[in-house]
Amino acid sequence: MFKKILIANRGEIACRVAATCARLGIKTVAVYSDADAQAKHVASCDEAVYIGASSPKESYLRWEKIIETAVATGAQAIHPGYGFLSENDAFATACQAAGLVFIGPPASAIQAMGLKAESKQLMEKAGVPLVPGYHGANQDPAYLQGAADQIGYPVLIKASAGGGGKGMRIVESSQDFAAALGSCKREAINSFGDDAVLIEKYVLRPRHIEIQVFGDTQGNYVYLFERDCSVQRRHQKVLEEAPAPGLSEEMRQQMGETAVAAARAVNYVGAGTVEFIVETEQFPAEPPQGKLAPSGGSVAHAVASVGAYYFMEMNTRLQVEHPVTEAITGLDLVEWQLLVASGEPLPLKQEQLRITGHAIEARICAENPDNQFLPTTGRLKVYGLPEHVTFERTAGGNSAVNVRVDSGVREGDTISPYYDSMIAKLIVHGATREQALARMDDALAKTHIVGLNTNVQFLRYVVRSDSFASANLDTGLIPREQAALFNQEPVGAALAVAAAIAHTLHAESAQTDSGQTAWTDPWNKRDGWQSHGIHARAFEFEFHGKKIAAQLRYLHDGALYLTVGDVLNDAGNHAIGALSYSHTGAGFDISFSKHRVIAEIYKNNDVVGIFTAKGATQITAIDLLEHAGETHEEGGRLTAPMPGKVVSFSVKAGDTVVKGQALAVMDAMKMEHTIASPTDGVVQELLYQPGDQVVEGAELLKLLKQ
């Protein structure tokens, strides 16, 4: 076994690898960029070496510098994690040339599976079923459009060197093909340095099921069962679970053996994942027999496929969702990677592997689901996680972990625009899927993040949706359930106002650091008492884009009476009634207008975050003195919603535009984002050029409203 390894990655996967190494007594070397100088993964390793500026191209993708660092620190091997250099065959080759072990497959296997078109041709020869499509070398746009027309719409354009949902577009009709192809190629060249694409028939209502495989240097192979990754947005996974609901033992074995055949075809070594598209309407029924027509370099049309599943791609690395496989098998896949890379045989044979219980993983990301999942940046002012146990192997080989959090950040850290938007992975395990669902909802409810927008509440909606709860899974689940997933409000405006005011009143009467009451003078005490009359205070808030006025009256008996304007209750009147609250270490117990809520409340500047068992929300307090006399007009400005790079403008000065029309494309957090016009108007001036870096809130162009 190795004595020291370098981890060529960052964030939660670097911390994850470091944790296993620490348990095994292996020393670790971290590398870091300017943005990550104080990052958690740096503190998690035994040594840390600076390798460059914040941009991945200037740090984590500098494989020459990383190899130089490994040699200089005496590391024997490099673990690439996932992303960055994990599937770079040139890097794997360079490691070997430098006398270092690359903890991953041989460079030849990475190369064979790295380009989707070539890998599909190879899989066809190995008898692995393929989706009908075009996987050839001719990249002429007109030829590609002709191929798509021949295949029949809808089709999927995919970057040949892609992964992680990047460089991928669904095209519904021929007239939309050219624009989608251009966008796909731009994103592909930016993310992978290669704009070659392939085109496939888009399978309606597909399930995305992947098989975890492992191979060693002695020629042994196993499959560690499957994961269902069908719940996706922007072709990126949101929730993953193992085992796949409804999969028969016969289908599980058939898909597992197919995945092993794919690994054998490239002499694979280490951890890998073979991803399949499964036709929902035929799953999990007995499969029809047959095979696909040839598709390498030509257009193939669908005929019956073995098992109604199709090879999509092979990820030649550890997957983000590997913890659910660890949970149901009781194994540490990073430990297996280290054993295999050091020349040891696989620890178990296929017949020794067992599935125990059910596991679900949720990806917690810095993004706004109600704004097309727009990534967000900011500081984690509050980062509260559910109680969890770190991963452990038990004597019986089963997982003893019910709730696990894999995270690469701490409270106070900043989510920057330079890297992926994922904050953490929340993994739960239960004896049954129903138990795992309940544990996931409870764990998400206990996840409190303040300082930036996240998808935590959205994930709760997905977990509780009819489709997910009943395992009616396919990649269209989120659009199908959109009415229950987006623009929901679990707390309500009236209770949100009451909670914000209760938090303000509590803060005003809080004790000083010395433990003595701050308000020792009764005439200064802000409890509303006065010698005659009734004292009233005015508050104003913004809630889901609407202004809300509130008046709090202090009665002579010490009671509080609250009126919330512009918010109607069930009776059709303004929300009005007595307000009472108490505060303990667990949070606030608030009663108002015949409703009661128990909540944990945090204030970040003017934004108040409210977390309840039912759900979380936030409301913005408006300082009436600060904003007195202000008037608000819709200006002719279009600003960047996040830091990033301007890719292109689709308009020029003098153009007339309509509300919702695409005006610009930005690249941020490894994805392209289209900026649409907020109103009808005329473009007055473009303020940046394609390629320019912009900060959040930068004015991109001037728009004269019509």
C-alpha cells in the first residue's frame, strides 16, 4: 500500500479521499489555488502546496505543475478525484512517465472511453446495445443536421468529450438544430477543449441507470450493482439512489454483466461506471431479443434492443454519487481504488457482494431553482447540517450509517464563481426505500444554509413529490412535477412577517456578552411600554417580490397585537391578531393569527431566513428610515446575474427587442446561461465585448423601455 499520495482535486471529493487515507494511515498532499488558500480540503491533508491562480486552467488543470509537486513532496501516487484531470489520458501517461501511480484506469482505457463516438463503436463490437444515432467524424454542421433529420426528432446533441451535462442539447425540430449545435460546441470547447459532437435519438421517458464496475490488474472484474440517476435538471443529476426501484434480479444481473463486458473490452482497471438509458415503457419487463444496426460513422435506426437498455457512456473515474453504492454494500470504494492501484486483487468476488437496504443521495447546490437553477455565489453565513456519522465499514460488511454528509466547505467559507456550484452531498440509508425517503426529508429539513440561495427546499419538494415517492422515475420527472416543485411557499407571508418581527424583538432584548441585560433603564427599554396611550411600530418587508406593511401595537397588559397589510388570510381579511413568541436554544415558538410555527431564524444583513419542519423561506426587512423618500423606476439596465464571462450578444445597438427575447449568453460555473430581456425595448448600447469577464451586477447593455 502507498505511504503518501497527492490528491489532484479540491472540495468534497478531496476531503473524501483524504478521510479514507487518514483511516488507512496514508499521508496526503493537497494542492490549492488562490481561491482555495483557506479551503477545507487544504486543512484535511497532511501537506498543502500552492499551484496557481483561481481559474482551473491556471491551477487544477496544470498537470505538469501537479506532477512536479507530487515528485517534490515524495508522493508515490496521484488520486485525481472526479472532474478536472480525472479522465485526461495525457495526464495518466505523464504520471507513469514520472514514476507515479495514477489511481485510475490505464491511459488506453481513458482514451478509448473518453470520446463518446469512438467508445460507442467499440461497445458495438463488444455486443453492448447502443442508442441509434450518428457517431462519426464528419463534423460539418450541414452534415450533422442532415444526420439529425434522418434519425428523426427529438434528438440529443452531445459533446463527444463531454460529461456532467455540459455540451448537451435536446433539439425538438430541424429549424432549432443550428442554434443548438452552435451553443453545444461553444460550451464543449470551453469545458473540454474539443467541440466534436455526436447525435443520438432522444429516448422519450428514459431512465438513467448506471452500473458501478471494478477491475484489477489480475484481470478480475465485478459489478457493485446499480444506481438510478434519472432525476436531473439541465442534464445534471439532482438525486441518485441505489438500488434502482423496480429492477428485477434478472435485469440487474444482465445489466451488470453487460457493464463488465464493456470494462473488459478496454482492459479496465479501478473504479468505473457504465451508464445506460433504459426505456421506461419496457422496464422492468422481460426484454425483447435483437440488436442495433451499426452506428459507427453512419446513421442507425432503432430495432429491438437487448433488455430495452442502451449504452450511453462510461465514466472512467469515481462518480459523484458513489456514496449510495457504499451505503448499500458497506464498502469503501476509495479504499478499493487504493488497493487496486497498488497492485492488490479485488477484495471480494461477485458472489460475495450483497445489497442491504436502500440509499438516496441529494446534491446540495448554490443555485436558485425558481430562476432556472441560476448558480449563485456568496458566503456561508450559516451552514447547519443534520447530525451524521462518517462512513465506516462494519464487521458484517454492511453500512451502519443512516445519515452522511460529504462536504468540502465550512461555515464562513465562500462559494466562488470559479468552480462547480455543489456545496455538499447528503446521503441517507434505510432498511427500505420508504424509510430512506423519510430520513432524507428529515435530513434536508435540518440543513440550514444562510448567505446565498440553495436548492435545499427544492430537493424536499422533489423527495415528497408523487412521482418520486412512488418511484415513477424518468429524466422528465422535474418538468412533469413542476407545478409542485417551483415557486412554492411553505411558510406563508403572514407567519414569515411574524417570525421576522419576533426575531427583531428578541434581538433587541438580548443580553450583552457579559450576561447582563442590555436595557437597564426602563425608559430606554424597547418593549413598547409608555405611561399613556398605545405605542405602535411600523415595519415593512419584501416577500416574493411584493411589499408588505406591518404594524405592531404594544398593549397595556404587555400583549402584542400585529396587523399585516397587503396579505389576505383564509377569511379574505388582512392578517391580524395577537402575536406571541418564546425563544429557546432550539429556536422560536411563534403564534399569530390562529397559526403556530416552530422555527429556527437567522438574519443575514436585511434577509431573514426561516426554517421550519414544513419548509424554509426567507423575507427581506426594509429599513424605513434608510429608504424614506426613495422612488423606484424600472430602468433601462440589463445586469449580469452572477460573475462570469460574456460569450456572445445576439443583438446590437438600435435593435428592437421584446420581453423574454435572448440578448446575451454568459459562461459561469462551467455552464452557459442565456440572458433574456426583462421588457420590450430598444437596445441603446452594448457595454462589453465577447470574452470580457464581468462581476455580478455589471451592466451588460443599456435598454430603452418602450
